[in-house]
Amino acid sequence: MEKNSMNKGIFLIFLSAVSFAASSSFGKLVTQNSELTGAMSAFARFTVGATIMFIYMKAKNMSLKPNKFKHIFLRSVFNGLSILFFSIGFQYTTITNANMLQMTYPIFVLILAPLIYKEKIKKSSYFYLAIIMFGCYLIAYPRFDNINIGDACAFLSSIAGAISVLSLKEARKTDGTCTIIFYVMILAMFVNLPFAIPDFSKVGGASLFVKINILLAGISGFLGQIFITEGYKYVDNATGALVSASRIFIAAIMGVIIFADPLNLRIVVGGILIFGALAGTSGYFHKKFKLKSE
């Protein structure tokens, strides 16, 4: 039974990685085929999610009142900012770069945890941070006289995402999954609203193809949130982080196939370095070594 639960968790988190990568791909198709910005895709994700969660919770007669609002509020605001930065990121850079840079957020969780919540940080984390930063440099390969705004936004997304994850950890101590997700969706929707408003007048004139992709970006992003929330119930943090990092390669495959993203040796090496460092940060290698020594 325990093995089946572990497999279920791995499968759900893998589905979340596919869903998040797909959401960015649908969003990229929107920005490539219309005058709409990435902010519209971010707004669609939270609007779809808030609507579905409201209907579900009302149908189940669940209370919408949170037990403690502070950490839910922080989780919602920074998650909204993270997705906004990410959506602007994939508008101006490749799907491959945007997802790889955004997936560096676990290392910032470790860096910010002692600063915000006074948690201890392992010395090895600084080693993994150095590897991740080098991996990011290889992927973005910035010319400091002309930094790509998409790469910069994707990187900012990872920092906002880290604060969001830390707030989620605290919010879970007092409130349930449905309550947290509902408020994340509705509050993040308002965070993204000012940036999406300029696109409202353009949606009506957009093609059916673009409108469908806006909807698909919203649905797949929301499903990713559900899958990853449910998946972490069945796996430890190390396994979950490693499986979640598979989005780096899923997004790279989608980017090459759908958008003909460049995938040279430098980007591949950068992706492998980030993936390996995330695995190390999660404690995966330590766990495997401990099992072998026993």
C-alpha cells in the first residue's frame, strides 16, 4: 500500500510538471499569435481556478472563511507575482529558458527560510546555490549591456515563488488545501488584474485559436496546482522536488517541438546542472547514500 501511495504521488507531481509546462506553452502561443501579453494568461489561470474552487466548495458546503489569513494572504500575493513574472518571462524569452530559470525557486526557499522564519540552512546549500547560479548563467548567457527582460522576469519569478512556498508551509498549519487554493486563486487574480486590464479590449478581436489557448493556459495552470498539492501528500519533499524538477526537461521538449527553441550544448549543460543541484538541495542524494550504507 505504501509503495502504491508513493507511485501515486510521483505520478501526480509528474502530471503537475506536464500541466505547468503546457500552461506556459499555451500562454506563449497566445502572445505569439496576438497583441495580448503574458499577463492575460496569468489572469486567466487564476480566474478559472477561483471560479472552479468557488463552485466546488459551495457544492461541498465547505466554509470559505480561513482560520488564519496572514500567511494565506502572503502565499496568494507572492504566488500571483510569481506567475505574473513567469508569464511576462515566457513572452520575451523561450519556453525552455523561462521554465528552467523559474524552477530554481527551491534554492531560494533554503536561502530565505532562515531570514524569514529563522530556520537553519545547511552549508551544502551554498554549494548548490553556486551550481544553480552557474547553470542559470549558461542558460540565460546574459550580455550585461543588454539583459533579456524575459530571462530576468523568469528569475524574479523564482524568488517570488520561493516566498510563496514558505508562506504555504505556514498556512498549512492552520488551514486546509481547498481554502488555501481558493484564496490563492482569487487574490492572485486581483494582483494580476491591473496588468491584464490593457488586454481586455483586445480579447474580443482575437482569433478563436487565441481565445482557446487563453482558456487552455488557465485550465492547465490550475490543474498543475491541484496535482502538485495532492501529490505532495504521498511523497517526501526530496522525491517531490526531484519529480517536480522534471518540468525543466518537459518544457525543453515542448519548446523545441512547438516553438523550435534553440537547444545547444550550453543550455543542455545548464539544465543538467540545475536539475542536479535541485536534487542535491532536496536531500535526494543524501537519502540514496544513506540507504546504500545501511
